[in-house]
Amino acid sequence: MTEELRKISKKLSKILKKDRYEHTLGVMYTSASLAMCYGADIRKAMTAGLLHDCGKYLSADDQISFCKKKKIPLTESELEMPALVHAKLGAYLAKHEYKIEDSDILDAITYHTTGRPDMTLLEKIVYIADYIEPNRKEIPGLAQIRKIVFTDIDRAVCLSAGSTVRYLKNGGKAVDPMTINTYNFYKKRRIDMNQSKEMARIAWNALNDKKGEDIKIIDITGISVLADYFIIANGTNDSQVNAMVDNVEEELHKAGYPLKQREGRASGSWVLLDFGDIIVHVFDKENRLFYDLERIWKDGKITDIADL
Ligand SMILES: [Fe+2]
Ligand SMILES: [Fe+2]
């Protein structure tokens, strides 16, 4: 930690509640990890992460009073949802109390709660670090987002904004329009890219080229954050399974979609290839019947290759 960060941290440790301070450190170090992963400025990421909730030392009412006194303009939805106010207030305090002049850092603090369409890398890093830092209690989909974020930060932003919108709506709570804008922007970008359909098409063809049997595509977008499509197929022996696996990996790699994770292989009985947006499962015949993924994922939508 630099001397500047140490000073800020010391001050925050005195004014924030213990849990909030620990969360703050979690966001700082998670932001640093993401900055390393994506080649962002580590010092800026740590500073923004450390200060993102600095406005939370005040109660919600006091935050609003403070903003009024300092003429910090608040939107209607911020007045209706005081939990949002600390973001804008935090950026003000970062500038005036903690003497941070860098507008990248101040923007990352301003948008850490709601996000915004087309965020900068630093904004995305702090937004998602706030969502996934290690002290966050388990919520559905968190484990997957924690994993996805290190390979596809836009997808992680889309998933976390989507789950925030769902969580608030299901709880009968109001959703800030900016959060909805963030979600819609990243959702649309993903659909526009049509990336997962192209990947599924390439995987299907690669399996088909190696005479894979009964190749199924299951659309799991509506039921899981794991991926958009599962592609399931089987070979009749180990060497065919291995040939199918190699061809899928090679064809997707050529198209610019590198493999993110592989599980299984030696025996060739079940190989899982995780490409982020799609997951390919290649079995031998016996194990395909035994594991029966189609039954486990029956709530997904069986999709014909012609529809992709
Ligand atoms: Fe916050
Ligand atoms: Fe936070």
C-alpha cells in the first residue's frame, strides 16, 4: 500500500463501521486484482476501491442534508432511494476531503452503485469489485460471476446488473433508472455481438465434422448464469471423443474464442470445455446416458442448429 493509501485507510478505519471498513478493504484489493488482470492502473483502482463507500460514514438522512448544504445536485430517484446518495457524495468527499483530483477515480466512485452505459474499464472494475469482494454474502450466481469476471468483465457487469434488477424487483423495491440503463446497455451489446450463437455454431460444426453423435444445443440463458448454450455430444470410443474435443478447441480458437477451462480428458469419458458463453460437453456413449445432462437441464430450450 502506498503512503497515500495508508493515510486514507487509517482515516476510514476511524469513521466507518467495522463491517463497512472491511468491505472497503475487500473492494480495494479486488479492484487491484482486476486491474492486474485487465492491465488497468493498479493505484487508481485501489484508490477508487478504498474510497468508494467513504460517504457511508453518515446516515442516509445526513448524507442528503450534507449534499443539500454543499449544493451537490441529487436526482429524483436519489431522493427516493437514499441508498444511492453515498456514491455521488463519496466522489465529492474524495475530491474535497481526501484531495483526489483524478477524474477517472472520481467517476469510478460516482458510478459504483448503479453503473452506467459504456463504462470505462476503471468504472467497471470498481462496480464489479463492489459486487464480488470476498466479504459479500453468498447470493445466487455470485460464484459464477466471481469466476467469469476474470475472463469477460462485460459479461460479469451484465450479469450483476441483471441480478440487481431482479433482486430489487422481486423484493418489491424500486429500481434506479440508471441501473436499468446499465443492464440494458450491456445486455444489448451482448445480443448485438451475437457471439454465443456464433460460438455454438462453430462448436456444433466441429463436433459434426468428427462424426459426433446426437449433438444437442441447449439454450440456458433464461435459467443460468453459467453460459448461454450447452452443446452436448458423444463419441463411440475414447479416440473419437478426443478427436471431437481437439477439433472444437481448434476451430473456436481459430475464430478468436480461446478455451477458458477444460475438465476431464485422460479417460475420455466426459470432457467439459468452457469457452465462457458456451460450454461443450463431450462424452462417451455410456457416460452420456449415465449423466443425462439433457434431463438435468430440461428447463433449458433445445435449439436447432438451423435456428442459430
Ligand atoms: Fe456503495
Ligand atoms: Fe460498497
